[in-house]
Amino acid sequence: MIPLNSPKIDSLRIRIPIADVLINGEHQEFLRTITTVNNDGEILSEHTRTTYFNADETISASYSVRSHFGGDDFVYIGFSSKLLKQSYFQGIRKENIDLCLDFINSEGLLTVTKDKLLEAECVDVDFCIDYFIDNEEGTVQDVVRVCNDLTRPLKQINAIPFTRGDNTGIQWGHRDKVGKSYKKKQFLKYYAKAIELNYKSFEFKNKYLKDALNETIIDINGNILSKGNKFFDEKKLMRVETTIKNKAHFNSYGHNVSTLKQLLNLDLNIDFLQIFSRPMLHYMTGYREVIHKMEMTLSQKFKYEYCREVALKNNTSIENAVPVIALNFQRGITPAVKRARRDLKNSLYDIINMAQVGKKTHKHNSDFWNKFIEEIQAKNLIP
């Protein structure tokens, strides 16, 4: 079973004081000191391995020990819903957190109690939603194309589309480069989930999900209701994923979440969807908004053509021509000039958006395309 259209926790890291866990001093690698000596027995170097991930196994948590500003040591444990094995698509919940706890303790690096686990601070929490594209002809690749077209042409927005057969999706921003810019750089990714499992996580899928994804459901009379999971489709099953970095990031959405216990007690209802909609609205312009802006004024047409001429003259894209134009018209380093330059750039970007996005997204004039757009708007995949 693949739960659709509802948010769930996919992965996270927790931070626990090292004094709250029992370290296995007999582990062959984790927190072992490696000493290098020369032929005379002189110690050349000593190194303690403070990180561990078992790449030889299908599933493993990640472990590291760090201190902050010379203070006490903390153990960081990163884990995902893969620890749930057959229940992978259910996401991490308070009803199944014991499975995660048992797996972490079974890896043999350390032992932690459930109370200490729940008291641990949580960071880098990945939330996700799985969607199925119902439109008969629409695909995840179509969603990616539309989202790429609707991405705002701004220098500070970094959209990365993936269009290979073994990797289909698009992402905005990077998980590790958010800093304190929660509203402007929150990581957001759309991708074909079935493709990811079939190509990048094939061993995990084949070992733990094969039976569940291929099971045949029959009624009391033996009639076949469904054969295999119809939602596990490379072209139709899409996952939306975003990362909430820490407590301050949660607070920006009005949620007081610091510990794992608080995270598991979150009500992942319709109001919680704002953690996906806020970055989406920041990165993309609205489809309906583009339709309303299709008619340019004479002044806007003149400015658009001027941007095109500058782009051709400089052998660059029309988006990259905007900063050149703004600098030519607004030179100087005073705050007033900088504001004027910024306002000019934003106004030119808006004009480019009207022409470029409108042209790209409205070339499909058919009932199918209109219904497809209506569906992905209803699923809040585009503004």
C-alpha cells in the first residue's frame, strides 16, 4: 500500500549527548583510535574515527560524534524510513518509531533507550508526499517540464531539472546550503519515486518491497480486485520532498518542534501543507497568473525587446542580460542606487516571465493539457 496525498516524515538526524547513550567500546571501527608508527616504533599519527555508515548493508543509519565550541560531545544519528523495511511507504511515525530504535541498537555501535531517543533534538527533517498523476496522458516528466517553465528567472533561484530515464525530477536549492535563509532557500524536490526505487534503490526495493508492490488482492469469493500495486508506476508516481533544518525553521511555520517526541506528535494535517506550498510559491510563478499577464503594454513590449537585443549582443540568455541592463542604467554604490537597480531588475524579470513562461506553457492548447494542469494545480504542485 502506498499512502497518497498526505505528508509524512521520510528521514531526519537526531542529536543526543554522548553521556545519554552506551557506546560499544568493542566495535571494530566506530570511535576506534588508529595509530600509525614507523619502523622504529615512533608514533607518526593518531586518528579516531568519529563517523560510521555501513555501506555494505542494504540499510544502515549514519553516525557521527561532534562537539560544539569545545563543549560536550554529541552523537548524531541519521536515519530514514528505510529502517521500516516493508512499511517504508508509511513514513516514520510514533506508531513505528520502535522499529527505528530496534534497528539502531541492533547495528552494534551504541545502545540508546526509547526515552533518550525521544528527548533527542531533531534536525534536517525531510518531509514528503507521494502523488499519483491520474490524468491518462500526463506524466511526472510533464510535471517537471511545467515546473521548470514556471520557475522564476531570478539569479538567486537555482532550479535543477533531471530528465534522464533513470532520474526524472526537478529540485530547487540544496539541502546543505540553506543557512538561515529558510524562506528563500528551503530545499524542494519533485521526482519520479518509482524510477528512484527501480534504479537507485533497487536492492532495497527487491528485498523489502517486492512482495508488497506485487501482491494480488482478492475478495471473499476469490475474485481478483487488483493485481500488483497500480500506483507503483515509473511515469505516474511522484514524490514531493522538502527539508526543515531545525527548531528555528519549524518556528517560521508556527510549529514548536525541537525534540523527536515533539516531531512525532505533529499533526500532519492540511494546514501542515504550508511547508511545501511556501517554497513552491517562492520558486514558481502561478499558472493562472501567467494567463492574466499575457497581454503586454506597449512599454512592456519595448522593454522586453530591448532585453532580447542586449542578450543577443552579449551572446547570453535574456535572464542574464537583465543585470547588465540594470548596471548600465543605475550606476553607483549608494543605498538609493542599489535599491533602484534592484527594482529595475525585478521589473524586467517580471516582463520576461510574462513572455517566456506564457509562450512555453500555453503551446499545448487541448482538453487533455487543460485537465492535466487543473489536476496538478488541485494537488498544489504548481501555484
